[in-house]
Amino acid sequence: MSHIRAPIRLIATARSGDKGSHANIGVIASNRQAYEFLLLELTEDKVSSLFSELTPSSVLRYLLPNLMGINFVLKDVLKGGAAACLRVDSQGKTFGEALLNMELMIPEEVLIRGDGA
């Protein structure tokens, strides 16, 4: 099986936002194969590492199998919430885009599958 280093955006979409002092990132796979791959490879540790400069106190992962989705909650990353946070993105709206730019070694068969199954 051949793998290609590629951004997650080729096999998923994401949306993110604030929940008080926390941010959440919902990732939805483009098909079942992509979802199965993301279940194995898109871990709490990898997401925590990606956002380490923002110092989340923890990263939690919730599975949404009926939606082929994964929701990540980055605890305390917004340092008091949108009204108190001094970061440029005080609501975490760009976090989903940052996650979609993360590159993983994705199996070629997952990348070329486009039937939505």
C-alpha cells in the first residue's frame, strides 16, 4: 500500500469555534475509508502537538460515527473566552483550517476515493 504525505483537507472538512475558554474543531471525513483512516491517525496527541504553542490544558476527542466525524475540544486554549482573550483569533474560527493543513501519510487509495461511500 502506497502512502502520500498530504494535507487532511484532501479527505475531510472542518469547522471550529469557541465554547467559552475552550475551542472545538469538528472534522468530517469525505467517505468511510477516510473516516477509518482518521480514526487511527488523527489522535489527541497529534492535535495537541499541532496546537502546542497555544498551550491547551488538554485535548479531548469525541467520535461521531454516524456523521463520519470527530470532534476535538481544546481546553483552556482561548484563555478566558472571546471577550477576554487577546489572541488575534479569540474565537478559534481558524483552528479548523489549521487542522486541515496538517499533513499525514495518507494511503493512496483513501486519497483517490471520491464516491462518498
